[in-house]
Amino acid sequence: MSGRQIMSADELRRATVRISHEIVEKQAGTNGLLLVGIQRRGVPLAHRIAAAIAEHESAQIPVGALDITFYRDDLSLVAQQPVVKGTSLPFDINGKTVVLVDDVLYTGRTIRAALDALMDFGRPSVVRLAVLVDRGHRELPIRADHVGKNVPTSREESVRVHLVEVDGEDSVEIERMADLAGGAPAA
Amino acid sequence: MTAGQPPGPPAVPEEQGVGVSVAVPSVDAAPHSQPVAWRHRHLLDVDVLSADETELVMRTTDAMREVLGRPIAKVPALRGTNVTILFYEASTRTRVSFEVAAKNLSADVVNIATATSSVVKGESFLDTLRTIEALGAGMLVLRHAHSGAPYLAAEHFGGSVLNGGDGWHAHPTQAILDLYTMRRRLPGGTVAGRKVVILGDALHSRVARSNIWSLTAAGADLWVCGPATLVRGLEAWAGSGVGPASRRFTVTSDVNAALRDADVVMALRLQQERMSGGLLPSLREYSARFGLTRERLALARPGALVMHPGPINEGVEIAPDVAEGIQSVITEQVANGVAVRMALLYLLAGVRGPR
């Protein structure tokens, strides 16, 4: 923990719960709703949103995981192939409302890749996007439908989401790139 | 290099490193274990793969299997990459498997059958390589009758070289798909401590040599069994100095001892095209003494896996009812081969050499 905290565990929890309400409100219910987390931290977030919906709507929303590694547009630029974490969409997405879930929305390239990957599985009627943090600096015409927190950042900064399921704690931090030395890749 | 020479390990291009690769030390002691980095530009044999790297290949293959199960089994990971498949020897499954694998990754695939290429006009091997590279090939899948040819290619080709089988020497993708198939099928998901028998013509078999490497490295109790004329020198291959010191490896002509309590029996094709004569009294005698029949298979553990790298000489090294029996995973080997080759193409494409 070297960066400046911008979301505490409590704030993170409230934001997740609020997003879960927004998703249900926008869908006017839970019919035809699917949650798809983007590897890696989007997956536990999607499960948390599903759990929150289960609590206040008594409805079980199916949750899938999407690995976008093979769809990245920078494979020829990165020095080494990213490790694949795996895709699991154990349901039919045709005609459904798919809510993509990710931790940080930045350039939009991950979401572009996720849309490409999703379309290879079928034709959802609607795709929406929920993110915990929107840090700006989009490079593609993509926006989020549900945002936990909008955080103005500079490109020299890195936003790092920590989740209990992956990192052993819940928090969101922001730090200067220069302070970064190894560790998890910046989102 | 002469065809059919007993292959010593050929000289290795420098960046591959010689001998056992040491697992990349976890210098980045991040709180959450960082996956091992893939550092090979070429795949010439399995002997350069560390345990961690093998693990990475297995995990990436899992991901590729998931891709193969999709409604559209195609991802854009190698879009814009030219994969040229150059085979100087006959092949169906390996060539098609590589082609399907490359196409599933959206690569552009060029197939060259040397029988219809300028090779028959006398073009030299290196000239062919230069031509292929000038035509834009980024990855070269090579099969050659001469042991070591891919090593020569790796020294001269600017992109990645994948060995699709060289002479008697190595067939790394086959060994990796065999390991993957065993790990998926064996209880506990590991070959460590399992008795694996390679049965048949090991002398002429690059599949056997690569498998000896990867299976002993993975901790299997490996037996190679065949007529004395077809297993001679294999002990020396296993003991050629670059393997794990503690590996278990037995070479025998006693088929009953070999098969007893085996967990996996891999029959090898009798390579009649590489027989220079005098190695076997007759096919019938070979089949009677070393063919994998139902009776012989009964010596192995119940449910032991039956494997064969193909193509099969039915009724010679394996009985048809065994090859198609309930214990056979031969078609699974073929299916896993595509996923394994996708994984390797993907990993190798991430490592570029100086051009």
C-alpha cells in the first residue's frame, strides 16, 4: 500500500450495492439479465453485484467470466504474451441483456475487446457496462452505463483496485507511475 | 547431417540456452505469484522447457480448449501473422492440426508441400527458408527427414521455428499433447509416479525421444519396450546428461514386465519406411511378440490409457479392438493436439528475435 486511497472498503461496498440497484432499475426487473465479469477483477465484482441483486430482488442472476486476452489490439506491442485466465460463459447470451463488469474504465480498449469476444458467443439484445472506477482518458467512443466513482486522473497515474477475492483487501488507490515497481499490472 | 543417423542432441541455437532450463526465479516477489514468463522464440524440442514453462503451456492449452468449445472457435490473437507450414515429409494429422490451430488464431496460413515446390528443382534448404521469409512468413512450422534441420532453420530464419518432427530426433508438439492428454485423463491430473510404457519401434521414433524427455522430467516411471534391435541405444539417449538426475527410466525387451501394472501404454508405429532391413525377422513375428493386444493390455492396470501418436498400422503394433476400445484416448490425442498447437503458436508469437 503505497498509493493514496480514493475508495475505502465501505465505499467500495456501497458503490457495488448502488450499481446493483441501478442495473435492476434500468432493466425494469431482472428478466433476461446476465452479468459478465472481465478477467480479472471484473469477475469477483460481477459476483458481488449478483449477490446484492439476490439480496434485494430475490433473483439469481447468472454470472460469467470473460478473458479478453486473445482479443487485445496490442498483442504485437507487448513484450510477452499475457497469461490467459480463462473464459466461462455457461449460458446462452442470445437475446439477453448482458452487463459487462470491470474494475477500471480507462482507454476503452479492454471494453472494445470484450465486445468483440462477447459477439463471438452470440447476439445479446443489449450490452451495458458497469465499472467500479471511471478514470477518463478514453481513446475509443465507449462510455459506462453504471459507474461506482468518477476519478479525474492524469495519464502518469495508475488506479489500482484491490479486492478481497484477489488481493486480500478491499480498496482503491491511485499512485504515480514512477512509484510503481512491479506488482499487479495497472488497469 | 545424414538421414537416419542416430541423433545426438544437435547444437542448440544460442538464445535457447543449452541443457536444462532453470525455472525463472521469482525475482518479482509480488504478493500474488506472478506467472512464469515465456522466453522461447523457437520450439525445437521439449528439453529446454522448465517445469514452470510446461505448466504455462498446459494452462494456456486449457484456455485454447475453451476456445475450441465456443460456437465460433476462432479468436483474433494472431491476426496479421503469417504461419508457413513447410513439410518435407508426409503427414496428415500434424500438418492439418497446425493449420487448424493457426487458423483458429486468425493467422494467415501458407502450406508448402515440398513435392510440388521448387525443392524438387534442387533449391537448397536455406534458399527455401530465405524465400519463405522474404514472402513474409513470421512463423515457420517445419518437418524434415534430417535430425537437426529445425535447429539449422532457427539459426537462419528471422521469425519463430516450430519443429513439426525432425528425423529420428524430436517431435515436441506431439510430446506436449501426449503429456496434456495423460494429465487430463489420469486421476490426480499428474503423470508423476505413474508407470508409462512406450511400446514398439522406439529406435526410429522422434515421438519416443521427445516423450522420454518430457515424461521423465514430469516424474513418470517410464518404460520403453520393444525388440532389442528397435530399442538399442535408447538408454544412452536418456542418460545424455541434460535431464533431471532422479528420473526413472527402464529399457527392456520383456513385454510382460513392461506392461505389468502400467497406467499408460503408448504404442508406436512400426516405421517401415525407416527400416534399412535386418531389424525384424518378419512383421508377423513382431506383431505376435510386441503387438498391443487385449490379452497384453490386461496386464496393465484396469482402465489404463491406450495411446498412439498415429498413423496406425492396424494389426501390427496395435490390435484394432484395442485402438478403438474403451481405454483408447487416441482420438482425444488428436483433438488435444489442436489446442496444444494453438497454445504454442500463441506463446511463441510473443517472443520476437532481432530482425
